[in-house]
Amino acid sequence: MIHATDHAWSAHTCGQSLARAATRWPDQQALLIDGESRTYSQLLNDVQQTATGLRRLGLKRGDHFAICMGNTREWCTLFLAAGTIGAVTVPINTRFKADEIAYCLRQADVRMLAIADRFLSIDFIAMLRSVVPGLDSALPDPAFPLLSTIIVAGHNVPAGCRPLETLTRLDGQEVAPTATDPVQPDDTLLIQYTSGTTAYPKGRCCHTPACCATPLKWAVASTFGLATAISAVVRCFTRRAPPCRFSAPSRRAPAI
């Protein structure tokens, strides 16, 4: 039987919570996407390596980090890695057109973007090139002076961008978190944008407790909700750890 006390909320950062889950359930399945499975210990290792790569590229606490990909293991890893650093993830809806993507990048002050080169029938590099032509030479582009780094998942990597694989292959000493600016449990975790059906998308800041405590209450209210309604990061904050499952590629970013 599942009791409410099994799911007591306690304030932890994203990185602390994932490490806690990996300690408690190292060999339990944490993530299953399109047949690709990762245990909690494997997921923690992936996230730590990716976080190291993002730090070496200059991402730090409070920076805004956009992700435009379908439902993939990489999306989850990047999101958790950014949260571990204390950066704010800005999920970009894969149904957005070029002007909507440009609006989100500019309005959210995005400093780093991870994007798929192609998803379903959409050529995101061609779309991005129409608003950020500097990706073929050097960044930042004058139109987006804050956007200093674009990371591409896929084979079509423009000259001014970096392949996603380099995040775990960057040479050099690890950049440790700044002791004078540590990640806090109540830091902003997400800036989520609306679908923008009647106007440009509108962003909403979501803090770590809001992203995790509220779905946790739903889970306690319904045993079935525990297995179906909570995403990977939320499971790290609970005392029970069913795997996070995503279906076949969707046209939208994974639900958080």
C-alpha cells in the first residue's frame, strides 16, 4: 500500500534529487523512450557528463537554455543537466514556425540553444537559418547578441554550431560550480511558453517546487497517477521511482 508519508516533499535541487534517486534505486529503470532504457545510475552519469560539457561551453546558474527537440533521451538528459547547473530550461515547441522560435529566443534572453537538425518532416536548421544566419559562420549573430552557442543533435551541423556529441568529448579541466553562487532548491527551473494560437507565445516561469510538488500531490491522490502523470525529474523528488515512459516521437516537446 502507498501512503502519503511515502511521498513527503523535501526541498532539494534538481541535481541533489537525481543523485538521491540514483543512490536509492541505482539499477531501477528511470527512463524508457522508444525502447531505449536507462537506469537511475546511468541517467545520473549521463546528466553529470552533459552538465560538465555545458559548463565548459559557458552555461551557468541563471542562464536561459532552450531545447527544441522531439521526445528523446537527449531532451531529458539536457533538461536535467541544465537543472543541475542551475540554468533555466526554455522548451521550444516543435510546432513553432521560424518567427515564433525567434520570438521565444529573443524574449526569453536565451544564451544557449540545443536543437534537432530535423524532426519528422521539419528541417529545423533551415528554419533557424532564416532568423539566425550567423549559425553558418560564427555566433553570436547581431540579431541575437545573447545567443552565443547552438548545439545540434543530428548530422547537419552548421559551421558556427557544435554537435551534441561534443558535450561529452570536450577536452580540458572540469568547470566546477561556483561556490559563491550555489544552486538553490527554489531556483527557476523552466520558462514554458503557450502554444501561441491567437498571438505570440507567452512565457511562464516555473520554479523547482512548483514543477515537482504539485504533480506529487496528484500522485498521492491517485496510485495510477504515480506511474503515468509524472515526468523523469518529478520521479527524482519522490520516495518511489517508477520509470518515465514517453511514446513514439511527438510533434511537441516532452511534457514536464
